[in-house]
Amino acid sequence: MEELPVISVRFIECILASEKQNIIGRISHIMYYKEALLNSIKYYYRKSVCMRKVLSKEEWLRKKRMKNYFMLGSSLALLLVIIILIISLLAKLFTGAGTNTSEKPAIDETLSNGKVIQQMLLTPNEYSRAGEQLNKVKGIVIHYTANPGTSAEANRNYFESLAEKKTTYASSHYVIGLEGEVVQCVPLNEIAYASNERNKDTISIECCHSDITGKFNDTTYESLIALVAALCNEYNIKEKNIIRHYDVTGKMCPLYYVEHEDEWEKLKDDVMEKVKELKQQESES
Ligand SMILES: [Zn+2]
């Protein structure tokens, strides 16, 4: 450690000694010893720099230790995240439909027209029920089977057969038959393969029809209105979000209701009328 310069000691002594003297006396002393003052400043400056260097080294060592701890901690956290990801991936592989296994219906099993929804869920498989989560229902898409005279169950079984045939990806949440029977194929919290880019946020309904016109018979139509109304009520879906497959891709589906715009408008009006009735009943009960 550097010694305090003698002249600085003298300067300080001088200042202390002049404590009882007047201001002018002090000033003259200060002027006289200005050299000493400058030296003192230089001395203390050098001393502070020297101390800073010592402190900096200690800090540097501490910072290095902290850095090492931080690196170790973040490596462990990263490793933990990777392990969790691997475990959840393996869990998905071994459970088929993954975490999305809730099959509880979101709407009443008995529709307002008295028809009971038949749960005939597809076996989880890549081609018709992949188990992907349907997080938010923003609309309902209406289709026709393009397969005149077939039943709801036959169309459901076709979707099921794709697991083996592996020819295409296709399914629907519901199929409504010629006798108004309603078959559910895919739970409402999973996506179905019916509406292309809208699979991810819509519920799909396939309707059976007797002939090539694609017009739904009265019984099928009544079940459709009752089902769509129940879904609109449950998911708070507005009329503009009841759409046709045609509105998604331009495909002529459901054929009759693409070719007859007025019938399509009437269909939506009938649904909204039924929704009003459901809400009325709910408020009364
Ligand atoms: Zn379609």
C-alpha cells in the first residue's frame, strides 16, 4: 500500500490547525498548499483505483461462480423439459387417442324431436378418428352422404372400415339416417375428417338422402334441425356460422341445398326458430 505523501499530511494538519482562524486565513492556507491538495487528490484517486481492482477481481470470481450455477441450472431445466416431452409423446403413442379420451356427450342424448342420439363411436385410428383435440367449436358444417338410399349406420361403418382399408381420411361427428336416426361417430372434443380446413373448429353432420337430388326427407330434416339447434344452443353458435361444405371448399355438398339457396336459408331459419324454443324452455324450467 502506498504511503500518504508527507505534503498531504502537512496540508491536512494545516487545515485542522486553521480551524479556529478566519475564512481569509483558511483560503490563504489552501492557496499556499494547492500543490499539496492536488497531490492528495491524486493519492486518493490512485488508492480508490487500486481498491476497485481488488474488488473487481472478487466480483469477477463471484460472477463466474454465479454463471456456472446458472449454466448448470438451465441445463438441468432443459433436460427436465426434454424428459417430460418424451414421456408425454410415449404416453400418446401407447394410449392411441392420447389425452383426449373424454367421450361424454356435450348435449342431451334425447333431441327435441324425440330422437335419441346413438353413440356408435369409431375405434380410434389414423384414417377416421385420430383423436386430435377439437379445442373450440366455432361452427357447424352440413353435408350429404352422396350415397343415395344408405343408412346412417352403413355410413358410420364405412368410416370405421377406413382404419383397415387406409384408402382415405374421412369421418363425421354425426350421421342422420333416412328414418331420422342420429348416429354419433366422433366425440365432440375431437376433430372429424369432413370439412377440410374447417375440421379444426367445427362439428360436422352428414345427412342421408333417398335419391340423387340430395334432398333430405322430412324425418331426416327434422332430426337435423333438432340436432343443429341443440348444438347451437350448447356452443352459442350464431346463424352465420351454420355453413355448408360448399361454403368451405366450393364442393357441391350438400347438393340440394347448394342448388336451392332458398331451401338452405329456410333450413337455417328453422334451426334458429328451434334454438329460440330451446332457450324459452330453459328459461321456464
Ligand atoms: Zn361434404
